[in-house]
Amino acid sequence: MEKTTAGWVAEHNALYRKFEFPDFSAAFAFMTRVALAAEKMNHHPRWSNVYNTVEIWLNTHDAGNTITDRDHKLASRINTLL
């Protein structure tokens, strides 16, 4: 059985989640929190930001671009930053 992390879906060999915020400032503040957490974990997301929407994809490049426990750990950490 494939591991799941609350709010995230597995698609195209990555964990994916879309976040929507009241405005750009809130979205950017969230991205800053995620960036600091990702740097601390030395595991960095692929992401996109358009105004109040942040989309994040997580997979592990050195594991053949597959989903690993590192991705689930970062996804769980990101969930705490909302």
C-alpha cells in the first residue's frame, strides 16, 4: 500500500498539492516558510506561484525522480506551515 500524506496526491512520480491564500503577500510568506524548512532538511521542492496560488511538487532526484520518505517528511512539514 502506497504511503499518503494528508492533503497531498501522488501524480506523475511526485507528491503534489495546491495551496490558495487570500493574496500574494500571504502566498509569498508561506513560500518563505517552506524555503527555510526545505533548506534545513536539504530537500528542495519544485514549485510555482501565481498571485495567491502556490503549487508544489515533491520527488527525490537522486532516487530516479521517484517519491521517497524524504518527500513525505517534507510534505508533512509543509502541512504544519499553513
